[in-house]
Amino acid sequence: MITRGPRPQPPTAAQEPTGARPFSFFRAGNRVDAAGREKPILVLEDVYKYFDRDRPVLRGANLTIDRGEFVFVTGPSGAGKSTVLQLIYRKLTVDDGRILFCGRDIARLTGDSIPFLRRNLGIVFQDFKVVPHWTVAENVAVPLEILSMPQKVVRARIAEALERVGLAGRGGHRTGTLSGGEQQRVAVARAIVTEPALVLADEPTGNLDPQLALDILTLFEEINASGITVVFATHDHSLLEARPHRLVVIDEGRVFEARSGGEVWAGSHAAARTGTNATPSSQAVHGLAAREALDGADLVSLQHVPG
Amino acid sequence: MDLYTAFLRARRGMREDAKLYVVASSSLVVAFLCLAAAVLAMTNLSAVSERWSRSGRMTIYLRDGVSEADAQRLRETLAALPEVESAVSLSSAEARAQFTRDADLGGELAGLAADAFPASVELTLRLGTSGERAEEIAARIGRVSGVEGVETYRAFFARLTSLVAAGQTAALCAALLVLVCVLAVVGNTIRLAVAGRRDEIEVLKLCGATDGYVRGPFLVEGGLQGFVAALLALALLGAAFFALRGPLDGTVAALTGVRVAFLAPGVALAIAFGGGVAGVLASAVSLRRYLAV
């Protein structure tokens, strides 16, 4: 388990304009200033979440994600992958602990401020959550219209986003007539059209066949390459094996580091990154592997995790 | 969110739920038609009441056989009274001709006897003459030989006043009924629209829409529904009014002394905008109950 480092401090009064909405100071994507690039974009500190008082879904979950990272989040069904994401975009509220997004504790946000948090996030779901009777352009335009952007800018941004997801020229099509993979691309375009700081993908390939799943993953990698941080929750082992991104496992209510990005697991690397003696998550990961094996599912490739 | 964006999104929503809005608006048109008709009736009754309360009119009917010279003398005597502004003598034939002209019934009155109406003297009292003073004058005139009777129209005016009061109560009841109707119809329409657009609302919230942004178009839709329904009702009432005014106006004018009039532009606008406000109110109540954003 990754233990806590020093608590990141929220912005000082000098950094944040007086009376401004939370996150209104934030600049998305790769346009963040140099000081901002040094800070982790997302920190979970001792996060607890209960749906049932006796069985917490999360118990003391800790996680630090740096700006520009691509992070796979995996774990068995019901482990709390979606819960973590829902806590980040504040569909749910933590029962204890802190979640810092760009240094701000979003767990304590009031209801009025939550929309302003979400404007800095792009969210993609397994069931796409697109409006089928709207056109592709209308679906992608939603976040821009919420920001009251001029129509000229909206049109330009939509065209750019559709180009990025491979749907150039399809803006006028009714979304409901598109295939599943294309609808998911529409959802991805909607998520990135405002160039958010962080994209949360909650099982985005769950409804797609393996080839389409790989295509969508590639799309997220391209998005990540443009400087946007991506948190990609999936239990699709083929995807986890196909790409060497950082991998965190949620199991038994805790978050374990299973693999660091682009290289094999090294406990010292994680320790150095978090500033504490991080504990490799082998037991939990092996526990997960054992459970998946019992389920007859493919095993996560964990040969790089020290035993 | 600005009003323009809310309006654009409301337009899209109404287009998607066009059938729902057409059915709902039709019910509202009927409701507003009742209200506008009640207000129209009230407006004209009030005009009649106003006309008669201000006129201070008095008609002195002369006995049969009173000579024209006597009638003229009586007119001159009455015209000299300080409370009398004007006194006009009307012979039996003139009264008949006037009625025939005002009633606008043409040949149907051709068979009326020449002396069907008694000769009379029409008095117009000066403004500010009290009802009591008018009654005193009427009593004194009534004692003059050759005078058959004096009509002060007080009883008619009293009946008219109570009729206007009853009409006002009826119009108020109609207004309340329409408000309840608008609340129910618009409220339910918005409830159905919210249920039909649950997915859109979820998408908006996930993309960072504020509660106001989500609610805005529904409020606009409610307001538009009320406003357009009220406007259509006024248009229908106007069409019916102008179609019927031709044949009725002369008769009504002859009977009451007032020409029928349509709603004043201010009143019509008040009904239309009142419909809009009631729609917004109904939508807000419905959203409060059914839209958990």
C-alpha cells in the first residue's frame, strides 16, 4: 500500500482570487503554469467510503497521480473502481479523508461548487451516456455551451475534437445511429473538447469488442500524449497487458500500486515518488489474481510484481 | 446561463416533445379563453355601469294628449333649473324614429304604431348632482300636471352595479381557476418533459452544468407555454368578437347606450404576460418536486 506523504497544501489566498469559484483559477491541459506542473493533479488521502456501515467500500485509500500520467485502475468487480472515480467527480462524497484535485480538497466542496469542479474534468462511461436523438455535434457541444462559449468557437472546437477521435465530418449524424465504438468516440470527444485537466474513464471499453477496446485505449493514449492526465478504470486484462502504463489495483477497500508507468514494478521507485516507504501491493494483487483465477478470468500479468 | 441560451435549449426541448406541448397548450388555450371571455364581459359591463353612473340622466314621460307647446314650456322650465345641464324635448314620433335607428332592426319595426312611444323630455343633470338631489327633482317633476312618470334609472343602475360586482367575482373565480389549470397542466407537462429528458439532464450535470443551467430551459418552456396559450386564446376571442360585433353592436348600444368594445391592449397584454408568468411559476413548482439536480 502506498502510505501518505506530506499533505499537499491548498492554494494560498495569494494564489486564489478572492470570492472566485473553486477551480475557476485552474487552467486546463498543457497550458498550466510551471509551478502547477510540479504538483500532483490528484491525491487521495486516507479515503473512506461506506455504503454499509460494517463493510466500507474504501478504507484508507491513498493514491497520488501526477500531471500528465496515464493510470490504469483495476480490481475485481465491486472492489470500488467506479466508487473512486465517482468520489473524484463528486457524484459521491467521502465519509472520511481528503481528495485533493490541483491542491483543493474536493471532498469538502459545497453542492454549488461541484459543477465548477466537473468543468475541469472529462468523464467517459461504459454506457457512453450520449443523447441518442441529438446529433454528434450537439452531444460534443454540451460542455462548451455550459461554458457559454461563442458559437464560432464551439463549432471550431467540435470539429477539432471530432477530428481527434476519428469522427471528422460526422457532426451532423444522429448519435443513436452510430455503432457502439463510434458512440464511445463521441463520448470521448465530449470529454476532451474543453481540454480538461483530467479525464476519468470508467470502464470505457466494457461494451466494446476487443479490437474496438484497443482502438479506444489508443485514443485515450493520444489524448494523454497531448498533456491531459488520464485515469482509466478497467477490468479488461488484455488492455492492462497490452500497454505498460502505471497500474493501481483496488481491492479490499484499499489502493495498491501494481506497476509504475513504462517499466516493471520497483518498490524503491514508488517510495521515492511518494516520499515514504511505500509497501508493494503484492499480497493484494496476488489476492486479486487468485480471485480472478477462481472466477476463470484471465489473470493480470503480474510477473513483474515482487512476491 | 443567459436567457438566449436557455431559450435555444427550450426551443430544442419543445421541438422534441412537440406533441406533448401541443396537447397541453390546447387545454391551456381553452382555460385562457374562459378567462379572457369573462374579462371581456366584465369590461363591457363596467363600461355600461360607468356610463350610467356618470350620465345623471332622467327621462320625463308625458301623458298622451299633452300638446307640443306644453311640452316645450315644460322643457324650458326644467332647463332653467341650476342642476340641469340640458333638456331635450322628444315627440312620440321622434322617439319611435330614434329607437328604430338605434336598434338597427330596419324593416322589422316598420309595423310599429306611430304613437308606440310616449313623448318625453330627456334631462341631463350637471356633473356632481347627488342621487338624493336627483330624486328630489324627480319627485317635484312627477307632481307637475301632464307628467306621466319620471325615470331616473336609479333602480336599473343599482341592478347593474350588483351585476358588475357579481361579474367581477366570477372573473376573479375564473382567473383562479385558470391559475390552477395552468399550474396543473404546465406542471404535468414539465414533469413529463423532465422524465423524458432524464438522460440529457444527467449528461449536463456530468459536464458541469449548474442547477440554474439545467432548470433554465424548463422555466422558459413553462413560460412560453403559458404565454403562447394566452395569446392564442386572445386571438380566438378577438376573432369571435369581431365576427359577432357587427350584428350585435347596434342593439346593445340602443339598449345600454354603450358600444361594445374589445379588451384594451393593456388588459390583453396583461393576460398574455400573466399566462407567461403563471407558466414559469408552474414550471418552477414542478421542477422543485420532480427535478433533483
